Amino acid sequence: MSAAGAPQGTRPPMGGTARSDARGGRANSDAGIAVVIPAYNERATLRQVALGALAHSSLVIVVDDGSTDGTADVVSDLPVVMLRNPKNEGKAATLWRGAQEALSRGAKAVCTIDGDAQHDPAEMPKLFAAHRESPGSIVIGARLLPLSAVPRARYRANQLANFGIGWAAGYRIADSQSGFRVYPADLFERARVRHDRRASFVLESEIIIEAARFGVHAVCVPVTVTYANPSRKSHFRPVVDIARIVRMLAARLLARGLNLPGLLRSLQVRPAKAIPPLPGTGR
Ligand SMILES: Nc1nc2c(ncn2[C@@H]2O[C@H](COP(=O)(O)OP(=O)(O)OP(=O)(O)O)[C@@H](O)[C@H]2O)c(=O)[nH]1
Ligand SMILES: [Mg+2]
């Protein structure tokens, strides 16, 4: 990652004594879970997402990815950690930077939520509860997608991604593309995944596959999703971004001799249960 702007404002490390904030941050019952919000030109929605996140975590990190619409300004009065990429580096680099910041502040887990308000921060407690039950797993907020609300091509692309990523990871995944997740923080130390600009929308797929190599699986929790923000177009470019995901998948599958056992497991009807990593085996 290239050099990026320094954090604006400082907050105590997680697990420190300050558990509430005079400017609106709230003491939380989920100490240790930092929230990372990637934001690229999200002026219209970032504030409501950040306020929602502050209600559930004492460490909210916003990473402004070279926005040109004054995105950072809308949260300048909130008790969030603001990181700014001087230029647009893509979602992967942005998430990675936020997660590294969370790690450096002692977070035990990292909740990611998109800045476009498609996810509802009020549903964080549901994800946090699943994390507490299964702290070694990735918790994914699986979007309840009413068919009528999603463009058909997008729905099919998601289904295809779920199939391919489930195959490579070796278990069935209900929603491999949701940006609303809780990760064990140490995954961002252990995982060998691309997080450069070209990996923009690939990281969230690749990290599921990489984590499976350590025996870290994803558990899905249903969440709502809205496509009702007409103020901006999606940053997801169907052709380029899907091609990049397919390329990553092909490389991962070839590296594992096509992983046919994984394909069979991923076709089982019941989603695999989270399993803890096997100590010392790396699998
Ligand atoms: N940092 C960074 N974040 C981005 C970039 N593109 C998108 N994001 C952020 O990533 C999140 C998801 O981006 P979206 O464009 O909403 O992609 P999506 O949710 O997969 O697509 P839609 O379902 O169409 O909204 C948002 O919080 C964006 O601000 C980018 O180039 N850099
Ligand atoms: Mg979105």
C-alpha cells in the first residue's frame, strides 16, 4: 500500500479505560470489536453509518479512500478514527488499512460495514452475538435479497460467486459478497491475500478461501439490505470485478488440484458449521 494520511484525532487503545465518549461515543458491551467503514465518495450516507456504528463500538475507524466529495467532512465532529488515503486505492487496500489500524489498537475482532448505508448498523449486535458464540469464525451478514429488489444479473453473479468461493473454500456459503462482517482480527496478520488496487473487490472473496486453509470458516447471519440509495451509482464494475474474482478463483483452485473434495462438500445442503482451527496444523 502506498503512503497514506495520518489518523485524525486519537483514541485510547481498545480495552483501555475510556469506554465512553463525551461527544457521543457510547460505552459498549462488545469491547474488542472495532468497526471499519470503507468510504469512497459516501458523503450522503457515511454520517448515518458512523453514528450507527458508534452506538455499538468504542472504536470506529473510517477510511476515506481518496474521496472527492468531502466524505470526511461529514464525520469530522464524531469520535471516529479517520484515516485518509491521499488517492483512491480501492476497497481492498482500504479495508486492509482499517484492519491494520484496528489491530494496532488492540482490537480482537474487526467488523466491516459499507459506507453506503446498504447495511443497517442496528443489526451489529446480531453479528457480534454470532462472533461471541464462534469467535474463531468469520461472521457474514448474509443479505436477505428479495428477488424483486435486486437486478437479476447481479443476483445471478452473486449466486455464481457463492458457488465458486464455496468450492474453493470447501463448504457452502450463503453470501460470499456481503461487506457486513466480523473477522477475527488476527486473520489480518495471518492471511496472505492481495490488497492492492487491482484486488479492490476481490479481497472479501479471497480471504474466505484463505481462511479456510487455517480451518477458519464463515458462519452466516441473515441481515437486511437496501438498494434504496439513488444518490450514487455502484462502484462495483460487473465485467472487470467479476473477471478479477474469477481469475483469483481459478488460481486458487488450480493450486489445489481443483479441490474436488471441496466441491462435494460445498454442494452439501447443510451449510458447514464453524470449526475451530486445529492447533499447530495450519489447517
Ligand atoms: N475504498 C474504497 N472503497 C470503495 C471503493 N469502491 C467502493 N468502496 C466502498 O466499498 C463499499 C461497497 O461499495 P459499493 O459500490 O457499494 O459496492 P457493492 O455494495 O458491492 O455494490 P452495490 O450492491 O451495487 O452497492 C462502500 O462503502 C464504498 O464506499 C473504492 O474504490 N475504494
Ligand atoms: Mg453497496
